[in-house]
Amino acid sequence: MHLLADASMPLVAQLAKAFSDALHEQGISFTLSTFEGRQPTPEQLASADLLMIRSITKVDAELLQRAPRIKWIGTATIGTEHVDAVACRDADVTFVSTPGVNANAVGDYVASAVSNIALEQGALPNGEVAIIGAGHTGRAAGQRLRGLGLKVHFYDPPLLQHATSQGYDDIHNDWQRVLKSQVISCHVPLTKDGDYPTYHLFSDRSIAALVDDCILINASRGAVVAEQALRSAKHRKQRLQVVLDVWENEPQIAVELLPWLRYATAHIAGHSVAGKVGGTLRLFHELAGFLKQPQLTSVLPSLKHLMQPWPEAIRDYCWQANEQPTWQMLASWVRDIYDIRIDDKLLRQATPEPAAFDALRRTYSARAELSQGMVVGGRWLAQSEWQNRLQQLTFSHIQKQEQ
Ligand SMILES: NC(=O)C1=CN([C@@H]2O[C@H](COP(=O)(O)OP(=O)(O)OC[C@H]3O[C@@H](n4cnc5c(N)ncnc54)[C@H](O)[C@@H]3O)[C@@H](O)[C@H]2O)C=CC1
Ligand SMILES: O=C(O)C(=O)[C@H](O)COP(=O)(O)O
């Protein structure tokens, strides 16, 4: 059995060796080779039985034809639009993804964007926050923004349609309420069909209708926000604060928008170490199931153990607060752990070629998550409201004993 995997998936060689050693004892051969860049070569595909990819590899009927032995494809991502699931089914290929795997990292990204803007302008956004898509990443983002003290609502008509009445009080289908919000963050899959397509959800008309100084964040897929509409908004000097992690024509970015964008990053919102390593690990768990070898999961280390090579991404961050923290303190704690400005600077300094975009992503530095933050505080920490807010920010907390 031969596994072909994207070379930049962290720890893929270590986990494949664990499978190989365990299967060897049963007389089963399990080998690994890796491919560099976006697409594997026809030669690499010809000998592959299993394929592990990331969001940059396009899988369609043509690729599948070049891979006659392939029986299983796994993507270490939440998004799946790069894989033609129908073509996989027609070719009798099992396709799996890793739902939710880097949602915490995306939530941290949004929290950092809003925290930085608030700290720079000296005030939290004065108005509601609309989260588009109440799934894994949208919930993670909304929860953190509530922790910062903002009023959050979720726009998700498809979910509303299928929802039972319980637990969906904050979800609605009122697009006008979205457009009136002071912060809007997109967390939807890229879809062109169905009742609620997300392709160009933010078109000329919607963007022109946004309130002054609206913070519009897109960390989902580039084409959810029409780049042409952003160009028009820039041209008419519309007062917007746009944060883009994803681009309509990746790996080519819209260079001419850069000076107008508040923050611009290289599709790294989900790239915390836990998100990336978790993706690889989750695929090996999936593969054990596909191979009908459930005992293989016992040779897979825990995520915590696998993250040991990145000490900067697993260290604790600790802050003292004798009094209730101000929003400025909360925002600067977020920024201590993940500062979006560093990623923004890296993209602006890079050359605007696709290769530079891919290189930034491939060589991304080790990133921690907000859940590594801990607040040591006084009596105020006994209040459930504060405990709740820190939990929403995914910080842990300890109340100091009074002397
Ligand atoms: N920038 C990055 O690094 C990352 C980007 N992503 C992108 O974010 C997307 C969302 O991820 P998750 O939240 O984990 O997905 P999810 O599947 O958990 O949630 C998506 C939600 O969007 C809703 N939705 C679908 N169409 C909609 C529409 N027209 N209007 C409003 N809501 C709609 C769905 O009902 C669902 O509740 C992924 O598909 C992926 O493309 C995900 C992870 C990292
Ligand atoms: O999970 C997704 O969907 C994403 O967009 C990923 O975070 C992108 O990461 P890579 O696939 O490029 O590692």
C-alpha cells in the first residue's frame, strides 16, 4: 500500500512510519512518498493507493484518471471545494476531510484582527457584529468577540432552515441586519449552487450598502467577497476596514488592493500548530478506519505529544489582574498570543508573485492559540459573568487567595 502526501503536512513522515511499523508486523507493506508544490506529478499519482492533501491541491476527474490505483483521499482541511466529491464517488474513491480541525485558529485570527483595530482606534467597534455562517469557525470567532464585550449575531439561513428551535436563538436570516452591522466576519464554505450560494455573497451592491468604517473580515474563501467590488469600493474611497486572509485568485493576490486593506494575510488564519498538526493526525485516524485496522489508532500519539517540537506554540501565557480587566487589557492579551500585524507585514513585504504567497504559507512560523492564555486575578474572578467572558476568549483563569 502506498501513501502519497503533500510534503508540507507536518509530521506526515512520523505518523506514516508508525503505521508502516505496525502493519509490517501483519506482513502488510505501507510506504510513503511526498510531493512538493500544488499538484502531484502523473508519475507520483500512478503508484499511489492513498492520497493526503491540503487546500491547494485540486482533485478532479482528470487527476483521478491519472491515479488508477487510488482508493482513498483525505484533505487536512475544513474546506472541501478543491475536491470534486462527485468525481471521487464515480471513481469509487473514498473522500474525507477534517471538519472543525483548525476552527480555534480561525477564531483567534478574527479576535486578533478586531482587537488590533480596536486598540489602534482607541475604542471597541460601536455596533453589532454579524458572523456569516454559524458553523465551526463562525462560532469560534463569535464566541471570542463576545468575550471581548461585543454584541454578536449569526446569519445562517441554511442552518435556520434545518434547525430545531433549541439552541439557535442567535441565528437569523435577515441580510439587512448583516449590512447594518459594524463588524462582519465571513465563515461559509464556497458554494455556487443550492438555495444559498456563497460565491460573491458580498457583491457591489452589498459592499456599497455597508455602514461607514465597517470592519469586513474574510477568512473563509476568497470568492465569497467579490474582489472587483472591493476595487470599486477603493475607487470611490468608501470608508471600510477590510481584512482579507483569502483571495479570489490564490495564490495570486489583488496587489492593487493592498494599500487600502486594513490587514492582508496569506491564507494562514487556520495555521496554528494545533490546527495544522491536528489535521495530519485526524487524517491518520480516518485512514485507520478506512483500512479497517482500528488498532492502528493506538500507535498514534496524542496531539499534545505531537506538538512537543514546537515549544513556542505550546508554552503558557500568564497575566495578572487584581482588578477587572478593561477591554484594552483583554485585547492586548489576545495580541500577546497572536498578532495579526506580523502576518500582515510579511505579506506586504513579500513580492506579489504566486510563488511568494505559497512560500509564506509553507514556511509559516509556529503559532500558539489563545487557549494557552491564563489570567490570575482577584475577587472579580468569582463573578460568573467574568468567568464566562474569559472562557469565551478560551483563556483559563485562577483566582488568587486573599492574604
Ligand atoms: N482561512 C482559513 O485558513 C480557513 C478557511 N476555512 C473556510 O471556512 C469555511 C467555513 O468553515 P466552518 O465554519 O468550519 O464550516 P462549517 O461547515 O462548520 O460551517 C459553515 C456554516 O455556513 C453556513 N452557510 C452555508 N451557506 C451559507 C450562506 N449562504 N449564508 C450563511 N451561512 C451559510 C452553513 O449552514 C454552516 O452552518 C470552510 O468551508 C473553509 O472554506 C476554514 C478553515 C480555515
Ligand atoms: O481548513 C481549511 O479549509 C483551510 O483553508 C486551511 O486552513 C488552509 O490550510 P492549508 O490547506 O493550506 O494547509
